[in-house]
Amino acid sequence: MTFDPLALPSPLWVLGTGTGVGKTHVAARIARAWSALGPVTYRKPIQTGVETAEDAEADAPAVAGPGITVETGLLFRAPLSPLAAGEKEGRPVDLEALAAWTTRPPAPGARLLLEPAGGVMVPLAPGRHWLSWATDFRIPCVLVAPGGLGTLNHALLTSEALMLRGWTVAALLLNPGVDGSFEAAVDNAAILARWLPFPVHVLD
């Protein structure tokens, strides 16, 4: 079965099993497919390791395009978790304000695509990680993982954490481009498909 971005719901989170798995690459692919049907808002509530809003937008050049609006929320200079970066800069994350910014409706008729920082358990504030904060929004997701060694464990752990909290996972997307695992990804996808109740795709 081929991965079809047009079959995905809006709003939608693009989640990852960790940092550097290609969430932004997948978000760009979805956003560009969606933009053929109408306007798209790509929203990143928190970004670390950037100095300015211009740097944040430049950090995701693949997402920008005709009909796609890029929005960034809280920015931190340190390339750390939001909790650590906020504490380092004396700017703790206001989870209530961040929730209001994240979930506000996009422009009329626009589809909404959301991408968090890091993996699903990244700490946001004392006693709160990302998953405990975002679960209440009841927004579906796709999950992105590398294709090679270690992805079975990471994908199953992250999927279980999501499912135990009642998340709707539209698909698991193995991204072999991040680790050169094109052959292994096919085998890993076949194994994961036997364990998970949602589609598993290998991205080309």
C-alpha cells in the first residue's frame, strides 16, 4: 500500500521516535500534497537551537511553498529540550499559553499541520513531557522513524506510549533516507506491520 498524504486528516501532528528522524521532511511532503487542494498552515509550537524567527523559518526550508503558511511559536537559543533551554534562558514554558497558540484555528479553509520539537517524551516543563501535554488536544498523528537498526524498539515503544493514551495514529512512516537503511527498512516495516494496528509505510 502506497503512502497517500491526501488521505490524512487535518489537523495532524507529525511525530517522531526521536530527534533527527526526518519529521520536517515528512511534514514538507504532506504540506506540499495538501497545498494542491487548498491553503495549508504548518505550525511548530517550540523550536530550540535557533536565534530568531527568521532562523526558525530557514531551518525548515522544505516546508515553505506556494499556499503554505509557516508559523513558529516559542524559540530558544540552546539546542536542548524545551525544559532545559527554558531554564537556561530564564524563560520557562507557559504550557497554557502554548496550548492556546498551538490549537487555535488556522485561516478559514486551511489545513493544519503540526510538528513538535524532538520525540514524544521530550520534557517541556517540570513534571510535564510533550505527550502528557498534547494528549488532551485529541489531534491525530503520523509517526516517523528511521528504517534501520534500532527502529523496531523505538517505533514499538513510541507507538505503545501513544496508543495507551488513546491517540489516533494514522500511519507509521519509516524514513530510510536518514540512515541509509533502504533494504533494512522494508524488512522492518514487514515486522512492525505484524505488531501495530495501523499502516506502516517505507518512504521513497
